[in-house]
Amino acid sequence: MLPRKITDRLEEWKNRSRRDPLLLDGARQVGKTYTVKHLFGPEHFRQVWHFDFQSNPELSESFERGLTPTAILESLEANIDASINIEKDLIFFDEVGDCQLALDSLKYFSELLPEAFVCASGSNIGLLKSFPVGKVEMLNVFPLCFEEFLMASGQSKLLETFQNRRFSPGVHGKFWDMLLDYYFVGGMPKAVDSWFDGSGGISDRTKRVRQIHHDLVEGYRLDFGKYAGKLNAQHINAVFSNVPRQLASGHDDSVKRYRFKDVIERKSSYRDLRGPIDWLETAKLVRKCYPVSGKPETPLVVQARQNIFRLFLFDVGILGHMLNLSYADQRRQDFRFKGFIAENFVQTELNYVCEEYPTYGWEESQAEVEFLHRCQDGEIIPVEVKSGSRSRARSLRSYLNRYGPTRAIKLAGSAGGENDGAVQTWPLYSAQFLRDL
């Protein structure tokens, strides 16, 4: 079973004396159902009552008598021919977006039965027409992060070394190997599970992962038509397909601003592409990073411009697949301009583990720093990302000379540990530990 760090958040929710229903949101197939039904639920409840509105649309009839918890529970109990104990059981509404009445009912569970354990999940939640604002607790679910990838590998000592940040040249090679595997596999649970299931050689495993990635991408494209209509779906698909190409087109090892021209025929501005981009962002398939100019100050959102951003994909494995990068390509790391893979990796680690979204970067004249990170003491520090072990980091030096931060982080393809004045060099795979600063 694939362990997930998010179960800690679920346990925290469960231990409250009164709670709003919990709604798990995220792209399709990131593990929402699996986490609740197989990891969290059985560990903490007598019974998990799983109501899947996608596979059992007739369940919607249980909500037609009324939306009070009493009426709903009576109908559901009649449906399953069993009693639901609200003190010991978990009520799980899966794919709740397929039943608007079930989604609406969460408001009444919050107001009238806050002691009940009600959890719901859905994909494309943000695309729904109505939503019980203020009556549910939202929890975003992402593909597995790098630490969870290590957890899935079953290498307990390596995981312990990572969690204790005991990075050294002696173990760097092993962590780097795992990171390159992660670049290929990514964090989609089905791909990770297939990679570590122990069957077949490397050729069989890579073929299975590529097929899983293919099926996932095609499934997302089918969703475009299901939720957006034919014409809009064509535009959404054009943007979705274009994001990897733009990421891979940087000529100085750094991701550039997203360009709106030549993505959709006869459309060339942010206003033209805003709808498809917003749709993909709401569906959690693309992630934004806003570069700011001048001295970064809190709140960074004030310095960001709505139409200037970099676009990343939500999963680095899906990114590689859409660019047809093979396992051998990722292992060699000798294809041109490979820095975009490292940047996309850091973006997803910041989104998931550090809970930063949107992210921000910095640019001034010809200088660029990939990310800005706000520390616990409020200081904003620059984070440079380099896929190799050596770099001059001229842009980072420019930032330091202009604004004099007390510290800066350079994430690089080395074991790290070097300090050069305010600049600390960390191994690239340790990006998640920015949360501790």
C-alpha cells in the first residue's frame, strides 16, 4: 500500500470535537479515494461507508427527499440495508461533483450534525456551478512528492537518512538515482505502484509506466469535452499540449514566461487564452509561478501581474511523457535545456509539501531567479534552481547585490553543504525542506 503524508492532516481533522465536512480536491487519479478508503478510514473508524456517485448514479435518489442529515442518513441506510453509526463510522461521498445535491448537503451536515464524520472527494470541484462556501474544509491532494516516492520504494534506511537530512557525498549518488527515477515515473499513484511492484525487469517497468501515463493524459483530454464543451475542449487541449513544449523551449536552462502566441489559431493574447488556462489551473493540471520585478515585499501578490507567469505541469512524470522523454533520457540527463525538469520538480514540491501556491520568482533586466520563498520569520529569500552540480548563479548574485538578503538557497545537482556568504547550496532533491526555514 502506498503511504501518504496527507493522512496526518486527515487524522487531525478526525480528532476535533466538532468539524465541518472535509472535501478532498485534486486532479483525477492522484489518490483521493485510495487515501480515504484504504489508508485513513480503516485505521481510524469502525466502518467506512463509501458512496461513489460516479459508479452508482442512482445514489442521488437518496438526496431527493430532503437535504437534512436525518433524511439523508435514513435514505442511505435503506440503500445499504445497514445502520450508520455517526460516532464510529466514516461517511465518504466519492466523486461528489457528480451529484450536486450531495455536494449541497455538506452545508447541512456542517450546521446540523457537526459531530458526524463526513468526508467527500471530487475532481474538477472548482468547475462546479455552486459550492457550499464556508461550510466545508478543503484539502488539496497532489501526486506523490519525492519523500513519498522514497517511502513507496521500501528503503527504510534511505528514507530515514532523507528525513533527517543527512546528505553527504557518500549517499548523494543513491538519492540522485532515485530523483532521476522520480523524474521518469512522477508521483501519480498508479505509476508509482507499478514501478515498485517488483515484477519484471527495467524494460517491462518502463513500458508499464509509459502506458499508465498515456492512459492518464487521454483521460484528462476526455474530461475537457465532458466538462467544457467541444469548442472549449479544443482550446483547453491546445494549451495543455503546449505547456510542455514551452517548458522545454528555454535556451538558457531556465523556464520563461508563458507565451500566448501560436498556441491557438488566430489568438495571441492573455485575454484570448485566459479561459483555457484558468480551466486547467482550476482542474489542478497546471500550476502558476509569477515573476516579480523590483525588491520583493510582502504580500508578493501585489507585485505580480495577472498576465505574466510561468506555467508548469502538476506532475513531472506526466511532463516527461508528454515530451516523449524516455527513461534513458531522464537517466542520462544529457538532453538540451534539461533545467525545466528540475524547475517543474521544485514547483510541485513547493505546492504540495510547502503548501505554497501560487509561487513567485524574480526577474530584473536579464537576471532571473526561479523562486522566492517566504520564511517563517517573514523574510523573502531567493531560491536558485540548477539541474547540474556546477553553476555561476549570476542572477542569484545580482539579486544578492541589489537587496542583500540574509540568506539564499541554491538547489543543485550535488550533495550540497557548501556555503558562500549568504548562499547555501542544497541538493536538488531536498527542495521540500524549504518549509523549515
